[in-house]
Amino acid sequence: MLDWLSAHTLLPANGWMLLLALFGAMCIGLSKSGLAGTATLNVVIMAWIFGAKPSVGLVLPLLIVADLLGFLINRKGGSWRQIVPMMPPAIAGVIVGWLLLDRIDNAVARVVIGWIILGLLGFNFILRRRREQFLALTEHRGFAHGMGFLAGTVTMIANAAGPVMTVFLLSQRLEKREHLGVFCRFFLFINLFKLPFSQSAGIITGPSLLTNLVLLPGVLLGVFLGWQILKRIQQDAFEGILAWLTGFAAVWLIVG
């Protein structure tokens, strides 16, 4: 079986690598259930197994499936109207990321993205303690536009926008269900928009799609586990877990 997988998919003929790839796929499902920091763990795992650039195209169809499931689970929270201000800059960010895809070293990109995320986490830490002083900034349209552009760019380069969006939504102090609903809507839209760009870059292929089918059970398991976990934790714990997972993922990007 491993030889067949190696011949027809991008998976190596190694059982441990297959299990690690399935764990990476499970992290995708966990992230789309709301534990967003696990998405960056997936980025590192998939880049290590398949290579930095091929992994970007490989993961995208799995992300779209998980986005759709996450939206169906969390459709009663948030609204499409809440992501409208971020759509134009996010689209511009995807186009910029697509143009940079062949021009920027992926290892350098991961380090830069990691430091950006840590900076945003630091901003969110200060914001929670000086909310009134920064309220005008976080409610300004320019803040949403800047974060949307940043999310669009890093998601095209490395599928690493989950922590960026998490920090933005934490700054908005949304109730847990609303947070998850907005998060899922944004990424369902942006990942579908990325699809033709990834296709034109040659990083979605027949073997990569077969690899997606093999890894899909991991995504489904991750969505189910994440949903069960998040049903059982309170708002403050939810925000704390997201912040710690996001910080861990950012450090992993920098040192991985």
C-alpha cells in the first residue's frame, strides 16, 4: 500500500510520515473548529514532509473542506456582513502573495510571518489592558483593511493567516460563537478565491489531489474533536487557549 501511495500521491513510502501527515491534516480540522494556532503547526509539518512550496497547494483543498464544515457548524454565529470590510484588502493581499510566491524564500517568509504574529499578539496583550486608549484604533476601518491585507498575503505565501485573523478577532472582543462564525466565513471566502491562483502556479496537481483524499479523514477527525473541545470551554478560557496556541505556532514558524 505504501508503495502505491508513493507512486500515485505526494506521500513518501514511509508509514511514520503518513501518520505525521494525517496528524497535520487533523490540525487543519482543529484550526477550523476554532483552535486556530494548530493551523501553523500544520504549516510546519506539511512543509517538512512535502516541501515548502508544494505543501501550500497540497493543503489548500483540505482547508476548503474544513472551512465548509466549520461554516456549517458555526453558521449561527457572526454574519457575512462582518467580513465585507476585509474582503477587498484580503483579495489584494492574495494577489501580492501570488506575485511573491516565486520570488521569496519560504524559510524567510515563515520567519517574517512568525515575528509579525508575535507582534500582533503583543499588541493584543496591551490592548486588553488599555482597551479604552486603543478603542478608536481597533474600530477604525484602516485597522480592518490592514489586517485583511496581511491575512491575504500570508495565506497565499504559506497558508499561515489563521493566527493573524485570530489576533484581529481577539482585538474585537467577540463572543465565542460570533468569533468562530466570522473566522470560518472569512477563510471559506479567501481560500476559494485563492484556488485559481494556486492552480496557475502549478501547485495543485493530480497527485496532490489524490494525496488530499488520503488525508481527508484526518481533517474530519480534527473538525469533530475541535468542535467537542470548544463546546466545553468558557469564553475567557477560549481566548486564553487561542492566544497561547497562536504564540506557540508563531515561535514554531520562527525556529522550525
